[in-house]
Amino acid sequence: MSIGLMSLIMVSGFWGEWVVISFLFIWLYVMSSWDFFSFKLSGGMEFDSVSYCLVILSMWVVVFSALGSSKIKLVEGSLEFMSLISCLCFALVLSFSFSDYMLFYLSFESSLIPVLMLILGWGYQPERARAGTYMLLYTLLASLPLFYMILSIKWVSGGLYMYMYMSYSIPVLMKLAFVGAFLVKFPMYSVHVWLPKAHVEAPMAGSMLLAGVLLKLGGYGLLRMMPYLSSAGEIISSAIISLSLWGGFFVSLSCLRQLDIKVLIAYSSVVHMSGCISGLFILSEWGYKGSVVMMVGHGLCSSGLFYMANVVYERTSSRSMMISKGLMNIMPIMTLWWFMLLAANMAAPPTLNLVGEIMLIISILSWSKVSGIILSVLSFFSACYSLYLFSLSQHGGYFFSKKGFYSGRIMEFLVASMHWGPLNLLILSSGWVV
């Protein structure tokens, strides 16, 4: 299905894009009418409500990242570009569908290859080779202990079924091998260095897929490892929660001194994911559900922000807010979309991010009342860097010595609205979460 959608986008031009969008809406409407908790697709593939949400998010972000890559589709190499995006979509859907730990690990790691090829082939600067090396080394080295633990479970228990109660006891320190690969992928503070480099050097579609879907593989992996983490030592859980919260606070402070739009949005992803990590390691129902809601909301919000950053970059050829400022004077309609997406980034009502943050804050406060101090400061600075990005990029005087450009195209408005719309409309059906 994903290969067919990408082919239609590439071959058919303008009308093919609208056919793809119409087909996507029909498909989502049919799937949303199903009422299920879990169902089997085959012997090694199984859906539950979490994987269902993330598969829909993957298809949504992949299709609109392909629709937004208009400049790449008009130059040589568009066939290879669309093929890589299709392969990445296929790997993501498989990752969220497998019910076997080994198959999940293989598809989890195979999703790195298309992203690496996107960075190396369509990156912006010569530093893209270093960014790809950073991403590859961080994720592969952290996942090798996970591979060893999966093999050891297969050797001892004889099965790797995800939805089965695990009686295999693991030493507390060895449980870090389970979560290490997913904490790097999320990423957690102190192992997040690869993320800004990959975002800065990746093309627009690569940044949208990295922030929108690939980071969610880390959260999904942690969710699937919960049977092994249920008896994790209190010291390890407390250490990871504390490091995530304090790391999110320090990263939110560093956002206030960034001048690169893409770097600021990438660091804001680390801030949001720190709350998800904390909610998962508390091992409570509200932390579990709040993390899933936050992952879906952040996937839509950050993907839309990276697309808006690319809209600015295509016109000004710069990501610096010192050069690409005063955009309200010449792109007033795009300023509206910047405001609405940044309002969602700071969890303003009625966005899905607000539901996720409230659930995560309640779960973290139930773990420790003292954490309310760092949570309040973290939420305050999250709003600060969102307002900082909006005011510095949209207000001021534009550097008019550069060439003039048009305000916006229909496809750009469509892609921005298709990120903002579900983000605000899904709150109407958030009763099933609570």
C-alpha cells in the first residue's frame, strides 16, 4: 500500500497527490470504524490499540512528508528518494506490527538504513557524513546488548512472544541492556547528541520522519519491554526518571539560546520525550496512556514544525533566525500556521499534547510530590522557547536584500493543516484514553 501511494505521488503529479490524500482519508475512516482491543494478522504479527495508533501515525507522516518534498520530486533522483521513503514506511509498519521480539528487533534496526541513505544522499551540508555516523554508532552500539538479551531469553524460555507473561528473571543491572537501545532512540538526555546533528543535516522528509515516527520506536520498544521492567530496581527507575526530568530542564534552557530553527525544534523533541520516559518508568496506567498520547501528539506537532522550517528554508536558503526573521511582513498566512503549531508545541488547549501532559504530570506527581517543582519549571520554559521561536522568526524587519518570494502554495497550506487538524480534533475522542 505504501509503495503504491509513493508511486502515485511521484508519477501522477498534482492530481495524483489529491487522489492519494482522498484515498488516505477513506482508509483512515474505514479503520477508525473498527472497535477492537487486539487482533492477529498472522503467526508473527499482531495489532493492539497502541500499535494501531502508531501505524496510522506512520502512514500519515510518511504520505505528507512525500507530498511536501516538491523540490526533490522535480529534480533527478526522485525515484530513489520515493523508494527510500516507501522502504522506511514498510519497515515502520512492520516494527509496530510484529509480536515477536526478534522480528521487532530486525525491523527496528532496518529502519535506520533508509534514514541514513536520506541523510547522505539529500542532506544539506558536507557534515551530513558525520551526522549519519553519529546516528549509526549511537543506535547500533546501544542495541547490541539488547540483541544479546533477546537471544538469551530465546535460549532459556524458548519463546519471544510479546504478549505473554514472562517468568524469566533477569538481574537488575542487566535490565539496562533492555532499555538502553530504546533510551538512545527516544532519545534520553545524555545520549541525545546524535539527534540535533541528524535533524540539521537531513532533508525535510527525513526530519519529519525522524521526529514524527522514528523517535516513537523507542517509546514503543519500552512499552513492549514492560513485562521485564515490572520488577526493575527502584534505584534504576528513580535514576532514569530523575535524569530525564533534569535533562529536559537543561535542554529547555539551551533552547533559549539557539538561533538555528531546526536545532531548536530538535531539542524541543528531547524535552517532550523526557516526560514520556518518566511516565513509562513509573509503571502506572496513567503514565502508560499519557506517554502514548504524548507520542502521537508530538509526532504530529514536531513533524509540522519541521515542515514549516523547510518552507522558510526553501525561500531564504537559511535556517538562522537572525536572517529568516520578520516573516510576518511577507508571509502572513504562514505566520498563522506557525502560531497554531507552536501553540500545540507548548500544550495549549485544545491540543492532544495537553491531554498527554496532564496525564504525565499526574502520574509523575503520584510518584513524587517533590518532582512538581521541576515539572512546573519545565512546563514554563517549554512555553518560553516556543514563544521565543515565534517572536524571533516572525517579528522584526526582513532582510530585503535577498530575493523576493511568494507567500505560499496550496500544497503547503494543506500539509500544515493536515498536521494541525488531527492534533486538535483527536481531543474530542480522548475519553477512551482516560
